[in-house]
Amino acid sequence: MQNIYISVDERGVERSLRKFKRMCDTYGIVKMYRARQEYKKPSVKMKEKLEAAEKRRRKTAFKTHRSKSKI
């Protein structure tokens, strides 16, 4: 785990806050925090993972089928 340090300079607080949020997304801090909020059984995690993969496959297939029909 790394600590994130952001210095606020003359550009303003909003810009530094946006940079902080981007860094948190890059390091996966928000995703890790949400995963640790509650315990999920390994079987539930696997089921969610398989469902997400199937959703991605359907989405990709839909996009490729749609783009081929336009040509």
C-alpha cells in the first residue's frame, strides 16, 4: 500500500482534488475499499466474475455484429 501525497499549489484546490481522485483511480484504492466493505463468499465472487465476463462477451459480440451489418 502506498501513500498518496498531493501538494496544493497556486492553481487551486479543485485542480489538486481532481488529481487526487485520478491517482486513487489509478492505484485502485476505491475498488479495493469497496471490496473490503463487506465479506463475500468465494462462490459468490466467482459467480459475479463469471456473470461479468458473460456480459462483456455479449456486449463485444453485439458491437461486432452491429458494425458488420452497417458495412
